[in-house]
Amino acid sequence: MRQLVVGIVAHVDAGKTTLAEALLHATGAIRTAGRVDHGDAHMDDDEMERRRGITIFSSQASVVHRDTCITLVDAPGHVDFSAEAERTLQVLDCAVLVVGANDGVQPHTRTMWRLLEERGIPTFVFVNKMDLADTDRDLLMAQLHDRLSAGCVDISRSDEPDVLEAMAMASEEALDELLGTGGLSPETVRSLVAERQVVPCVFGSALRGTGIDELLDALVDLTCEQSWRGEFSARVYKVSHNGRGERIAWLKVTGGALHPRDTLQGTDRGGTWVEKVAQLRVSVGARLEPAAEVRAGQLCAVWGLSHVMPGDGLGAEPEGMRPRIEPVLAYRVEPGTCDVHAVLEALRQLAEEDPMLGVAWDERLQEVRLRCMGAIQLEVVREVLATRHGLDVGFGPGSISYRETISQPAMGVGHFEPLRHYAEAHLLLEPMGRGEGMAFGSCCPEDDLDRNWQRLILTNAMEREHLGVLVGAPLADVRVTLVAGRAHPKHTEGGDFRQATYRAIRQALMLAREEGACVLLEPWYRFVLEVPAGRVGRALSDLQRMGAEFGTPAMVGDMAVMEGAVPVSEVREYALEVGAYTGGTGSLQCTFDGYRPCHDAEEIVAVAAYDPEADLPNTPDSVFCSHGAGYTVKWHEVREHMHVADEGVRRTPWREANAAFFGI
């Protein structure tokens, strides 16, 4: 049977969970469609989801329509859980973007559209709640054209000349076919949909069951058959824990087949791992049932894999795309009477399920810090800690989650040589583009340092989150390249290079700070501000005060709409202000838009009063040995004591060097 994985994504309250229930009911997978407001939706199977009436965790169910098994993936719609929704995109064959007829295309709808577009995922649009009064089909269609794509077509009118012409205008080949034959073949339409040149749109009401059969037919008829690898490969998109504390990895098989007791292997920061599949289950309707085999194209739940993380590729599957959504707020965890280390371990388990949930232990302050998307996600974390782990914790006020980077290359040296230990590492730090994260590689000749030691250094560099030297924020958008190093044939141990690596990175940052090359980054939001025409002056004044970047206001009826970007630190409670000065008629919608240089960096650095030399777990100093005893050398004097020369290494092409080292 043909397999099709379909993601249902939307802005919160657009009705995507109701749509999933309607699809299950229409295909006979469930007897009665559940409702979010009644707390009995089959797709919201978590108690918190039922109580809050929102989707927090992605869930899946399968239906059969004609000759196709359709696996539905219901992704969270609330902006606080955007990262969970983004992770599900990497296993989709196509997506249904739900738009509420009462709200139209919201800013978060457009964010999800952009994520689908970046990944080239064929997309259908289901305009929901058409049973409500005052819904205008033509006006909604115009909004879809304006805010999403000119390729949006109402497929209920696909036999009309103007709709056929709109579809054919997507490509020259399709236009030639229309002019030559007077129509478009099913193969041509499927090709246009696969290439996102045509976006089929269905209008209906999930609650009333209208438009559901039309959507199911469109999914089967307008999607192309997938081709899969012959050898085993799979993509992990989710990790969860059940009520018994068992770890479950959710993955899509993208090649070959998977069976219980199969042996899988991979690599992580701890090295190579080998594990067996203990249990294998697939969705049958809204239930999970054991499976003897999972073939390419299917989703499954796997027990027994303790090392995999969301986004990992298994077998022949390559590494996934880097997430675009990042947490922008940081909170201090207040353990109260709970053991702080128990809280830390529980949070790290939650971070396995959601890697965007940044958990860090501050050794200097002896406290746990947590990065997340917002207040709703924070409430969910607190509730999970209480129900799953019995930990009643609080959180301090939210602060902005800053990042640090560099604007020019810096060479760092780390030397660690207490008595009977020895390691020296030279690391070149170079700036990368915004949002590119951290990259690691080597251009050190193997004649100078054995490949095993080089791999160990890079593993040590990747195993932790390095802190900058301005405010102690995580380092980002930096390439770290090993250029030179030395080991001792008798005294070097693995942990020695860990110390040398950490100190080399830190020393490079201290040198960059002296040169004024350290840069503080802050998160920015992309916003849509809608206010009555009479309040435009106030809105423009506020945006200028906040340092926002925006275009000319557009008039939509009697409302002015402004779009642009603004520092997260300046927005804060501004949404409440908008509601107050517009009498509740205005609105502000914000979505994460990446990191940029901080607009008030000097003030932030001064307030933080961070002393990088006093942060001993992240020291930039090195340890040398003389007369049988180790002694500390300050970071600015290390180059005068180092044992290995590193002249000329800056001219070595990083990519070219790593092609041989990593086989890339």
C-alpha cells in the first residue's frame, strides 16, 4: 500500500486538531470525532493538552483512503512550541496548512509557510470554519494570494477556465499543454504541486465535516509517488518518555526496512554507539500497535535507543537541517526545597525531548538556567517536572537570551601540563554568517599530531556550550579549526586535551576582546502590528523608540498594518500596551527572526559586569610544568611559553583541509 506522511500545521486556534479528528472519523479510524473544547480529542492524548485545549506535543495517527495509508502528524500551533512543529517538518511528504476563515492568514501562519517553503514541502491549504457567518470565499482567496502564494488555487473550481489558466501560468510547459490540449493532465498537476508552483486550496468546516472528503481526495490524487533508498536509513524527529519512564524514539524510515532486534549504530558527542531495537510500533488509527516490520515511508516508535536525538539521521540518512527557531528568553530555576541536582537531571531529560530547551549549569553561581520560547512553555515545563518527577520548582524573571560571536579571526593556544600530563592545542576561531551555528574541523597535518588525538580535540570542542567573554553568553556563529597541537608519547591522557581545548578557545576569545572583535548578539522578532488608522502616529512613534525596522503602513479597511523587525528586549509587554491604546482593537504578532548585533551592547555589558578571568570553570589561562611542578601562565603570556609554532596556518583552506579529514 502506498504510504503518505502528512503534517497538519497552523496558527493556534485555526482548528488543525479538529481537522485531524474529522479526517480520522471520515475514514472510519474512530467512531466519534473528539473535540478540543470537550477535552476528548484523540490526537491530544496528553492530560495537559486536554486541559489547556492546545497541542503541546506532536502526535500521529493513520487513516486509509482508497489505496493510500495516510499518516497524519498533528504539530503544535502555539508560537511557544514552534520548535516542536519545525522538527516534524523534516519527515513530511506534504503538509496541510490550516487557515481559520475568521482570522485569515496570521503572522505565525506565514512563519510556518516560510519553513515549509525552505524545505520544499508540497503544501495544501484547508480554509476552516467556513460555517461561520460573514465568511467571504473570494476575499479569503485574495488574502491567500497576497500573503502566501500566487499559486494558491481553489480546487473545487479546478475545471473553470480562469483557475486552469492560473495553474498553467506556473510553468511554460504547463501553459503549452493547456494551449495545445485545452486542459492539464493529472501528471502535470501533480508535478506542479510537488514543486510548490501550485498550492491546492480546500474550503470547509472540520467541525461540520464539510470539505473533508475533498481534502482526502486531493491528498491522494495530487501527490507524487515517493522513491526510497534500498539500504536502511531513517530520520529521528521526536523523543519522548512514557508513563513508565521508558525512552521512545520516533522516526521515519527513509530507506530499506526496520525490524525488532535490528542493531543500529551512530555517533554522538560521546563517540560511537551500537544498540538494538527493543520494540517497534506503528500507528493504526489513533492507537500504537506492535509491528514486525516498518518499511520505507512509514513512521514508527522505537524502544531501546538511548543515544538518538531529534534531527539525527540513522543508517544512510544524512544530518538534518539546522533549526531556524531558537529560544529567546532565559530563566533562573528556583529549586526551593528540591535537590538542585535532581532538578538539573530532570530538565536534561526534558531537553532530550526538546533540544531547543536550553539547560545549563552555572558552576560559578551554583544555579540552573533554562532557555525557552515563552511563558506558556515555561508553565508546561513546570507542570511536567511536578507530574513526572515530583519536583515543585519556580522560575525567576525572564531575561533576554543573548549570544556572543567574533568579527575577525583569532588564534587561541591551550596548554595543559601538570606533572605527568601533557597536551597542547592551537585553535583558530573564525566568524561565520548569522544563524549558521558552530562548525568544527581540522587542518593540522597528521605528521604533527596523530589523527586519533585530532578527533579527540574536536570531540572535546563539540561536547560543551562555550561561553563568550563579554557577558558569559553562549558562543554562536563561529568556526573552530584545529591548526596545530602536540601530545606526549608517555604522559598524554584523553582528559588533558579536553583541558587544552577549552583553554585554547577561551584564550582566543580573550585576544579577540582585546582587539574589539567580540560582538554581543540579541534576538529579534519579525512583527505585524495592526492598529486603527487614527492610532498610526502613536504606533510609528513607539516603533522608532524601540529601534524597529519597518516599512510604510498598509491600509486594510480602516486598519493600518505595519510589518518589520524589532529587538526582543524592546517589545516585552508592548502587546498589552497596543490593546490598551487601541481599546482592544489593535494587535501585535511576533515570531523569532534570528540574532543580530545588540543595539545597546555597551549598556548590557556594563550591567552584566562579567569578569571572564574570574570564571574559573572557563579559564583562559594555561598550565605549564617546570622542575617537576605545574604552574599557571596567564592567557596573555601563553604564546611566549607555547611549545608548537602555528605560523602560516591561517592560509590553509578550511573546507579543502576537512575534505580529507572528514571525507566531506
